[in-house]
Amino acid sequence: MVKKKACVFISGAGTNLKAIINSSRSYNFPINVSLVISNNKNAKGLILAKKFAIPFKVFNSKEYFFEKKILKEIKDKKISLICLAGYMKILSKNFIKNFKGKIVNIHPSLLPKYKGIDTFKRMLKNKEINAGSTVHYVNEKLDSGKVILKKSISIEKTDNEITLKKKVQSIEYLIFSEAIRKIYLKN
Ligand code: GRF
């Protein structure tokens, strides 16, 4: 199979990046991670990119033209899917328009509930009984694009932010790859 080229955007640990890289090593996974982009030069995920010899670039999001530079890089490399995996910067409407329908994000809640940050803290405060994660297309509104896949887990009385994050992330490592498969099954 001819694999499509994907770019993963990160800002931090990159554990979701790792899960996608692992999946992509299988011959029938639809994409290869051909580029990693970070807005944080200290993101741990960059160590992974180095380890797997994946080209990576760091763009300073405080620079005025940084998105323009990213777009150029992505177009030059013929990237056909952007996976936002813990990228802590909101993309501009213009950027999204340029790559419409080809940007996906993973969010640590059962969307449309708990858009935005501090999801675990808010869920625990509201005494929710279920948590989860959602992979969705990115549109101009924060955490609001069409859902590709979501999966829930139950919140136990003993859970705190740390244990909940751990549980949610363990399902993220499965659903991000499953969602990528689903995208290409349709095409
Ligand atoms: C994930 O939990 C994801 O849901 C959120 O940011 C986190 C990134 O973690 N958007 P990592 O960098 O993949 O470890």
C-alpha cells in the first residue's frame, strides 16, 4: 500500500506521537509520520522524532509569520494529514482554511462536553461518572469539528487528576490510530 504522509504537531511529552509512530510501523497503516512540528523547542516528543529519524522542525509561535512558515513546510513535504497531538496553540482560521478537512485533533474529554483546558479538573469537580477522549476534525471553532471517534472510561471515586489523565491517555493511544485508519477507509 502507498502510505500517505502525515505531520504530527506537538508541544510536550509526545506520548500520542509515540503511539502513532508505533502504529505506522505496520505495513497496512495508512500513513507514515513524515514530519514532526513543535512550537516548543524543549518538547520531549522531539527526542522521539530524533530516535526514529523523523524530520522535525520547531517554530516559535511568537513570531508573526510562523504559521506561514509551517504551511510552506507542509506543502513542500506533500503532507496530506495533520495530527494535532497535544499541540497547545490554537491554529488561525486562515491556516485551517488552507488545510480544510485534513487536520485532526485529540481532545481529552467526551466532546462536546469539556472543550478547552483543564478537562480532568472540571470533570472531577462536577462529579462526572464518565471521562474519555475524542478524535475530531478541526474547524474554526475550538474543539468543535466533526467527531471521528470517541471512547469513554468510567471515573472511580478514588480517581484524581493524575490517575484520570493516565487512564484517559491509555485509551488515546488506541483511538488516535484507530481514527486515522477510519479516515482512510472512507477515502
Ligand atoms: C493528550 O492527552 C491530548 O488529549 C491533549 O494533550 C495531551 C498530549 O499528551 N490534547 P502527549 O504530548 O501526547 O503525551
